[in-house]
Amino acid sequence: MYADIIVDITHEKLDKVFQYRIPSELEGRLKTGMEVVVPFGRGNKEIRGYVTGFSQKPGYDEGKIKPVLRVARDSLAIESRLVALAAWMKEHYGGTMIQALKTVIPIKKQEKARQKKRVRLLLNEEEGRRQLDVYLHKNQKARARLLAALLDQPQQDYELLTKKLNVTSTVVRALEEQKIICLESEKIFRNPIRHKEQERKIPDFTAEQQHAIDVFREDYDRGLRKTYLVYGITGSGKTEVYMEMIAGVLADGGQSIVLIPEIALTYQTVMRFYARFGDRVSILNSRMSPGERYDQMERVKAGEVDVMIGPRSALFTPFPRLRLIVIDEEHESAYKSEQVPRYHARETAIERAAREGASVVLGSATPSLEAFYACKCGRFQLLELKMRAGCGELPGVFVEDMRNELRNGNRSIISDRLKNLIDDRLKKREQIMLFLNRRGYAGFVSCRSCGYVVKCPHCDVSLSVHRGGKMICHYCGHEEPQVNICPSCGSSYIGGFKAGTQQVEELVKGMFPVARVLRMDMDTTRTKDGHEKILETFASEEADILIGTQMIVKGHDFPNVTLVGILAADMSLYSSDYRAAERTFQLLTQAAGRAGRGKSLGQVVIQTYSPDHYSIEMAAAQDYEGFYAAEMEYRGLMGYPPVEQLLAVLMTGPDENLLDTAAKYLREFAVRIDRNRRLQIVGPASPYVAKVSDLYRRVLYLKGREGRLLVEVKNRMERYIEMNQGFQNMRIQFDFNPMNVF
């Protein structure tokens, strides 16, 4: 027998399968996905690789085929289905097979198991009393203390016993050697969920919730596996619908994965699932220790876990009976990997589900245009929740034109209306969330007096300020000198936005000295439990005001929050990205949805310099379908996804001149292979950050109606790059429908 093995080298020229002979001592032991050690190259250097398949016939001269040396120590076998998924990811997202394999392997190496030790007395009471007298007579006080404690309770926890009695391991070993006690141990799994017991209560569903549950259940019982989009306004009870769907899958012996976009959402989400499903729930995220992550995979293998919750990487949990994948807040850009392969969790989940006979449920109050477009095209099934659960009402929304605030002499980033409403809520002992929309803040230039934003005349995205006084378009490379006077109104109040969460916190504390203020951003959540501690403090109403960026407005449910202030709503609106309006609408709608989720009616203040922009107007009205229609018209006009497909080719290298030459050749190659002129080729251009760690960067964009055509172009480009030595010192990555402009 021969094993097909891909070696652990991230180099395009070695991104292929090598055949090795399976020696007799390993016959029957190797499995697809297993990590092995093999000799490689002329010097037979020992290197690790992954088994991707088997064959009975040699692919070339049998005498030249080397043997597999051994199974890698600490190796973890992975499901062959995940290996096949890795191959699909490589094909559709680029990169090497080894990069794809490392993405789908949830745990890279074995961790030391945690053991729980117990001490058990081997003597009966009479024998024990006689031995105790001997220790006391010999003045062996530590041994006497240990034996006396065990006579009171013959079996005790090792750690508690030794600490309580201040007994060393030497003393324990001495009694063990004398056959007076024995040590017993059992393997215990680290559990990252520090749960509190909660009453398990299934809610009364609204008619809309019950309809969504019934549609899914009927399809599932008939063996139909589909992709559904649960489009429900904020507070409509989407999570309860997911849990009921999962309950049906679990009752049938299946298993489920629940993806959430942010680690910050883990605590609240897990507590709700834990209250429903108990110990059958576990989590995976990057803040967990390697031991905790390893133990969760061991629990999965042992059949102790049926529901795995976590960000993007949890998608690759090796469940053998996977029947449902839920992607909550499916519109979030966090579901797109920024590392090669640049996969999207939504597309990859649908592919995995198709291979394993599972359904996919996407959920959002503000679905991505791609998901809603797929519903319109009939690829996904739409399930709508238009009413808030518990008869709650959507909050009232005020749109504050910050240009008027400036004219009235208020130069603060907090409008007079928001200040008065914060005062009112503090008197009523209700809570406030202040959301600072920082996404895209570094790029665009706007006028605080009239709201004018400097845009590219060719691409309809904002120009970004670069060093040297230039404003550049990141799509086509158009350049203009930076302006100091507004071209529209002549005001000198033109420039970028400077405030951050820390400055807002200081301002709020100065304005409202009696308020208890919490700040939640990357700085305050660096520790392992940083998110959890801040959210617990706010949930228990030990703080009045929570200030933060995107992480505070996604999926959290605080019943006492009756006011949400959105500062600088324009920041994401004019970032140099064709998705800017979509992201702004999503962020504002999600932020507004945090208010009034309890018994009291909520209010929202959106502060903006562009009150007439359709994304601001539609977010204030919570009108997703109105926004979808307006945005799709723009996407169709400009040829952006989902109307057309977009491929970004990002090139980096140490020699700028050589990089420019390579980018030019790649463009010319793309033009040559597109004989029927089905593609639009834009660039190459410099991205926003044109140089990182002495490596220059360029980007080329290709647009086309057919995704398959772009995949074919990517494959041919990869072969072209492999054949030409000029590309050897460069790194070239492919990104389909990128979530962020480079």
C-alpha cells in the first residue's frame, strides 16, 4: 500500500501530493488526515506531512518511493471529510493545500491531559488506629496528620488534602510505599464555561417564531437540507428560534455548530444555550488556553459535546453527525478570514453542510446583500420575524445634524439632545450605551460645516489621505492633493476624525461626574476574560454608561438600556470601500436595536454630518428592504458584488520596481486569458498602506458576472506565477469578494 502525503512546507512549488510506501509495521494504522513523519529531499530530512489518501499502485518507479517513517508524536487524526473540505477551500480561495489543511485542523498538537488525583486508605479502622499509634510514638507528625484525616474520611481529593494538612508529596509517597494508602487518578477535561445554574425554560413562541421553527422541522423530517435566512428585526427572538431548531436536531441524534462573529458575544450566547442544553454545549475561541481547546476536541471525540459555539474557527469542529450549522449575525465581516486561504465562513459552511448532509441557518436583523440576494434568486429560503418578542416596541430614533451643532457653538462630539437624554436616564437609574463608530476613521476627509466628503471621480468611494499630502483611491489609483479648505462651502473645518473611546470616556466623566462609566475596546479586553468581566459588570447594573466600538452593539441584550447614542455615524459611511453604506446601515441598525429591550421604551440618537444619506435615513427608520433596494441599484451601476463578483490579487515584495513590473505582467496576463472580454480589470494600484515591514504592496482587481470564471482565472494565474522565476521573491494572495479594501 502507498500513502498520498502532502508535506508541511508552505511553498507553492511543493504544494502537491507525494507518494510514500507504507511499511509493514504501519499497515492498517494510517488514516486519512493523520500526521506522519517522512524523509524528504536528497538529504532525507525528516519532515511532517498529512495523509490525504491511499493507493495500491505506485505512481512512478517503485524503487524510488521512500517509506513513511512513523506516525508523528502528538499527532491528531482528522476527519477525511475535513481534508476534502480543505481541498475545496484551496481551489476556491487560493493558497497552498497545507495552508488549507492547517485551517481545518482545529487543534495543532496534543496537550498534556489534566489529572484529578484522589487518596484512598487501604487499611481498615483497627489497622489504621494501630499504625497511627506507631507514627505518634515515632513523632512522625505529618504522617500522623495524613492518616488521621483518612481515618475520618477514607477517600479524599489529593490537592485539597495536602493543602489542608500542609503535607508534602514525600509524605504521601512514603505511606503509599508502605501500602497504607493508594493514589487513584482520572482524566478530567478543562471546561472553559464557568456556568451558573439556571432554570431551563422553553419560551412561548410568537406566531412568526413558530412558523420559522415549523418550516425548518418539516423540511428536516423529510430529509431536505437547505440554507435558510432568518431575517428578524433586533429583539425578535432569533436565538430562541435557533435553539428550538437545534433541540430538534439533537433529539434526532445530530450535532450542531453555532458561529458567532465576536468573542465578546460568547458569554451571553453560551449562558443562554447552556441553560437549554446543559453540559452538551462547549465553546472554542482564540482566548482559550491550548489545553482548554485541546480538551474540547477530546470531549467532542468522546461524544460529550453536541453543540459547539464559537467564532469562525469553530466551523471545523470534527462532529461525526453534523446536521445543522447556525451562523448568527451572518452579515459580519469577521466571518471572512484575513489569512490565506481567505475563506468566508458562510460559503464554507454551506459547502461543508452539502458534503455532510446538514442544514445551514443564517440569521441577522441586517442581512448581507449576498444572503438577501440569494433569497431573491431562490438559492436560500427566507424566514421573517418582523415583530419583537414579548410585544416590545422598536426604539424611537432621533437623527442629529452635527453641522447645526457646530453652527450653534457646540464643538463637542456629544450633541445637546444626547446630553439632555443622558441626564434624564441617569436620574431614572436607567442605563446608556455610547457607540463610537470608528471603522474607517483613518481614511476619508470630510467637512464638519457642510458634510462634504472628497470622493474618487471614477469609483464613487472616498479618497484616503496618505503621507506627503496626497489623497488616493484604493481601487483605481486616482490621486489628488490634500485639501485644507472645503471645495463645497469654503469652510476650514475639513479633515479627519480624531476622537477615540478613551477621549470619549474622559469627556463623559467630565460632563457626568456622578455616572459610573465603563469602556470596552481592544485595550480594556486584552485579558482572557476581559469581555466577560465588563459585560457581567454592566449586566448586573454596576455601571450606568458603557462606551465602546463595534463590539458593544452586536447581539447583547441588556433590559435596562433605554438610551443608545451613536457618535460619528459617518465614520464608516465614507471609508474607501464599496461596502461602506452597507456597513454603516448594519452598524447603526444593530446599535439602535440595543435600546428598549426591556419593559421601558428605548430611544436612540444618531449623530451625523450626512443626515440625508439613504443608509442613515433607512437605519433611523429600521427599513432594511428600502436600504437593500437603494444599495443594489448602486452595486448594479458600479458592477460590485453581489451583482458581479470581485477578485482582488494582493502582491507584496521587497523591491518596489520589480513589484510594479510583476503587477503589470499579471494585468497583461489577465487581459490575454480574458479573450471574450467578460472581465473588467482595475489597477494595479497602491493599497491604503503601501508598505509594511519593508515590503511594498500592490493590488489588482478583476470583476465579472461569473464566480466560476474568476476561479478559473485565479487557477491560471497561480500556474503562471509558478512557472515564472520573476515572482519567486514575492507573495501573491487571492481574495474573492473581499470584505475590506486593501
